[in-house]
Amino acid sequence: MENIKLPYPRWVPLLLGFFINAAVGMTTYSWSIFIQPLNTEFGWTRTEIALAFSICCLTYGAVSFVAGRLSDHYGPKVVVIVGGLLLGTGFICTGFIQSKAQLYLTYGLLAGAGAGMIYLPPVALAPRWWPDRRALATGIIVLGLGMGSFFMAPIATVIIKSLGWRYVFQYCGIAMGLMACISGCFLAPPPKGWSPPGWKNPALAVTGGQTRALYRDYSYEETIKTKQFWLLYLAYFCASSAGLLVTGHIAAFGQDSGLSLIQAAGAVSALTAMNAATRVGSGALTDKIGIKKYFIVISALQVVMMLTLFASGRSSLLLWANAALIGWNYGAIFTIFPTYCVQYYGNSAQSSNYGLLFTAWGIAGFFGPFSGGFLRDMYGSYAVGFILAALLACVALAVVAVLRPPAPIKTGELLDDHATAGVQGLPC
């Protein structure tokens, strides 16, 4: 129904989700800036330092699934507030660590768990507020991931040079916790039965003044029994692993290649800037040209960028350009895969469905950065790691190229006005 009164304009949940995801972006995508300071102070290897980022990503992905299930049952507000407290506490405590075990606990487990709790609820809510522009709405919210990391890179660099790396975690931890908790206080789903003015649900038919559902959404239990879900899972894992392998090491790679800290941080900023821009840009392009065609194009480009990345390290400008394109292609998956999940299975169980799908990113977050650090320590350079990233991007491309949507579940159920909002899945 279009005449239901809303608690606030529907752009407000997008803004709240943007700030929540910005806190997540500050946690993850600028990690490579800390590799050199931690190596200098403690003498830890790249593998040992990368393990902290890997644990964070693994925890982040695993907890996102739990957060999705909790959000379905208790609502997004409580989940995000608790997650914001965990994220802020973990980040602040990382500023006081004296051992690897403490780093793995505070940054890897605490901050990772907090990030996982706050990421998913606003992403799952976006299609419910914007069923007419699902990909674009999702893109705007996950734009916060890119923008948070974009601003984190120069902020962290300045603080490291003037005060030291510990103050980055302490000051930014306070800011991130406040951003998440304040935004979470106002996060809510749309009223039951509401739909945007002028939008006609393609899964519904009105005959004789009665509304019937032509199709119904998949339940979580039905979703995980389809082969398409697990093919999406594999593609998500491979595309994420490729991007995270580079994201977790690009600043260190730049410094290994002879660039200064500022020049290497410029590659992080270029990657994260395009990582941010693609969230909205890819959402608009996906809505226009189709999700499958767009993913194939960016995956093919990602393979080329990975294969040329090592050679670009000798020039700061070339490295920045390469990093920017990698950031665009990698960041697009955070718009593409939630949209795939809604298109294939509907919105009713999106928190649980995408929560489970997102654990592929968490596993990739462990595998990608850790394998990059391990191969760097083994071979003395990042060349082999970047070749691995190219192969992973190839696999993601191949899987999506052969992917076909699951059959829609047909139903002739008669609905009342308040039941129509729960049927937002598109027939595939």
C-alpha cells in the first residue's frame, strides 16, 4: 500500500547504512598501511601481520551470517548497536597491543566481530525500502565501505607520521563506534504492507479487486538447497579472494618496489576511492545493462589488471592507475552479489540468505591476504601472489558465465493489503 505513513523519508535508511558501512570500511580496507609500522616496531613477518587481517575478515564474514539471523528475529537496531560497541572497543584496544596474540584478539576477533554485526542489517534493508531500485540502493549503502577506507588511508598516514600508529586505532576506534551506534539507533524496516508510490510488484496480480501472488520468495531453507546458491558462493569467494589479496598488501608492495610511504598510501587511496565510486556506479549500470553482463566485463578486466600489477610497481602513477581499476572491479561485487541474492531468492529471507552468502567473503578474507603474505615471504616478491589473484578472478568469471537462475516458486495465494510487502522477489 502506498498511503501508509512512514517514520521518515526512505532515503534516511540509505544515509544511516552509509555511515554504518563507513565504519566497517575504516576497519578493513586500509590495513596494508599498518604492515610497515608493525614490522618496524615488532619485527613480525608479512605472514604474521597479514594473519591479523585474515582473522578479522574471517570473523567479519562468519559473524555476518549470525547477525543476519538475529536481525530477522530481533530487528536491525539492537544488532547494529551491539556490533558498534564491539567494533569500537576492539579498535581502541588494538592501540595498546604488545604481542601478536593481543593483535589477533583485539583487531582480528573483537573488531572483526563488530564489523560483521553492523555490516549486514542495513544492506539487507535496502531492497525493502527501495524495491524499485534495488541494485542502486544497495550500492549507495555499501558506498560507505569505500568512503570509509578512502578517508582512513590519508588520516592514518598523517597520524602515523606525526603521532604513531597506535593513535590511529585509539582515535578512529572512538569515531567508528560512535558512527555505528548512533546510526543504529534509528535503523528500522519499512512499515508492513508499504510499497513506494507508482511501483507495481511484478510478483503480484490484481484481478477482480483481489491481489494474488504469482510467485513467492524462497525461504532460507529452500535457498540453501539450490545449486545456484553454492555457485554464487564459489564466485563470491574467488572474486573476493583476488581483491583482498591485493587490498591487504598493496601499500607494502609499493614500498617493496621503492616507493615512499606517501606514494604507497596513494595507491591505497586510489584503490579505495574507486572502490567507493563503483558502489553507486555499478549499481546504476547493473540496473541498466544487466547483472550478468556487467560482472563478466569487470571480471575480465580484473584478470588483466592482476597480471599487470607487479610491473606497475616501479611507477607511482602506473600503480595508482592499476590500483584504481582493481578497486572499481573489486568494489562492484558488494553491489552485485546482494542483488543476485534478491533477484534469485526474493527479499523475505534476505538477511539470512545474504548473511550465509557473505561468509564466502569472510573465508576469502582469510585466504587472500594470508596467501599473499605467505607467497611474498616464500618467494621474496608479490609476483606469484598476483598471478594467483588473476586465476581466482578467472574462476569467478567462468562460474557466473554459466550460471542460470533457479525456477521461481509459483503460487496462487490470495493476499490482503498487509501481506503484499513480503512478496518482493522478481520472477527470474
